[in-house]
Amino acid sequence: MCLLFHTRLDAILSQSLIAPRWSAGGGADSARRYRDEAPRQVAEELGRAAEALASRLSGLTSDDWEHDDPHLADPRLTVDFFTRHLLHDIAHDLAEAVHASK
């Protein structure tokens, strides 16, 4: 999710009129691959991805946070909105992983 969010930020902040290409199967393939890998390796990869995204987000200006996605008709769908949604998804997925490991 963190790595894909960089693509979302690029699309929103560039205000490009060309819609990004999204792979519907990418998430499922990644989940399958991570399920087969060593937990420590997965944790390290996910940690690096989260750190890279946090670093990028910390450099955004107040104007950046209010940018809306030019590919969507709703101007309320801003960087701020998508970031909050991403954080909610991450927290939800982590809670499910903890619950599943018990």
C-alpha cells in the first residue's frame, strides 16, 4: 500500500491529465508473495516502504495537502483525504494480522 501510494501522490500532485494505470491484481500478488516469505524479511520491506512514504509526506506543503485528484470529479478527494484513508487501511490490516496470529 505504501509503495502504491507514491504513485497516487505523483498523479495528484502533478495534476497530470493522464490517468495512472492501476493493476487490480497487484495487491493479491503481493499478499501471496509476502505470505510465502520469512516474516522478518517482510517486516523489513514493509518498514522501509512506510519510512519512505512518511519521509515524503513530511515534506509536503499545506497547499500539497489540499490538492485534489484531477482524475476524480469530487474535489474533496485530496491528498489529505487519501492519506487518512491509507492510514486507516494500514491500521485495519495490522489489527487483522495481530488477530490472525493469536
